[in-house]
Amino acid sequence: MQECAYRTVIKTISWRVVGTLDTIFIALIITNSIKMAASIGTIELFTKMILYYFHERIWNRFQFGKSKQTGSDYQI
């Protein structure tokens, strides 16, 4: 079963929101500066979103860990 590109985009965005909040929180603890923490989080948001998208698309090319559909699988 192939994953559509738009699903990968939605997964990318939702995961990055969680990851960026985590990064901002950690940066805030380390730097004790909300401005610096937000700057780090903003940069990290875009770079990791792009990397994640391509990571997912590359993994989608491999059959490793995927099960094949059978005739009884429901499809829309």
C-alpha cells in the first residue's frame, strides 16, 4: 500500500508542531531567553520539516515492513 504525498505532508506538519514545541522548551531551559528559544525553534521547524518529508518519501519506495493487500481488503 502506497502512501499519498499529501498524507506525508500532513504527517510532516503535525509532527513538526510537536517537535518544534519540544525544541523551544529545551532551548528556553538552556538559554533562559524566549527570543533565542523561538529563533531556534523557527529555524528548526523549517529545516526538519523538509528533511522529514524527503525521508518519508524515500522510505515509501521500499517494501520493507509493508504488507501486501489481499483481495478481501476494503478499498475506496
